[in-house]
Amino acid sequence: MMTEGGSENFGILDASTSGSREGGPSFSVRHRALRLAWGIAWALLAAWTPAPLHWWRTFLLRLFGARLARNVRVHGAARIWYPPHLIMEENTLVGRGAIIYCVAPVRLGRGVVISQGAHLCTGSHDIDDASFQLTARPITIGAEAWVAAEAFVGPGVFIGEGAVLGARGVAFSDLAARTVYAGNPARPIRARVTSP
């Protein structure tokens, strides 16, 4: 399904008819039921598990619809909002306390590291809409990129291959490949140079 702007709505209900601003739902009953089941499963079966049990946590994520390559690691203290919208390529890591608010898809390329406390947020609201409509745009993070501790990545951001968003940096626009960014808003600091 497409919205007026030509982007997918990701199952988001029309706030003007659902009354989400007044406490009505933003998503269908089925969507909310899956998220409820997921939240209970993660809390009871994964959130408390020790770090080495990545295989178990990735099994649960796959069971709930996440698309994960081999050798991915997700810490128990991480929070994944909607597993069907999570795509992780080989050798990726989501650290302790990271939040993946995947109202829209989040794609992590090969070797990506999302450090502790980082927040990837695909959702926002249309502040000019009387119903305060929930909106969503995907986040894509290229291979070998690093989102450092407590950094924030906003809706629709593309982070290029090998880019770095420094600790507590805030990205609301795309980050160029092999470039180090820091600050709020994130600004380029220097090129990333890696040894062979």
C-alpha cells in the first residue's frame, strides 16, 4: 500500500479515522498482537540471557520474522520493536541497550556494529497534520559502518559503507561512505582510514 508521498505506509493506520491522537490505535489488531507476543517472548526468553547466547536470541528473532544472516549477534538488553522489519547481514552486532524502533525496515549491512545505547528510529509524526499522523521511513546502514554508543539515527537516513557516527552523534541526514561524523547534528570530521 502506498501513501500520498509515494512511500509505503508499513501498516500504519490513518490517524484521522483511527483516532490515534485521542488514544486510538496506530496499527491493526494483528500487528499489535504480534508485537505483544514478541514483547512477552523477548522478556521471558531472551532479555535476561547471558551474552554468549546469541544463537538463542537470533533463533527467537527469526521465529518472529527477522531476516538474519549467519553469525549475527544481538544482546539481550537490546530492544527490537518489530522483528519482521529487521534485516541483518553477516557478522553484524546490536549492542546492549540499543533500541531498534523499526516501524519501517532497518537494514544492517555486513559487519555493521550498533553500539550500546544507540537508537535507530524509523518513526516520526507529521507535525503539520491535525491528527498528528504517524509516519515511517526505512534506515539503511552500509557494510562495515559503526554507530557508536548512544548515537541516534533518524527516519530515512542512509549511512554509507564504512561510515562512523560517533558517540552521542545525531544523524537526520545521510552520512557519506568512509567518513567519520560527530555532534548534533552530525558533521563530517575526517575520512576513515583503515589499515589492510
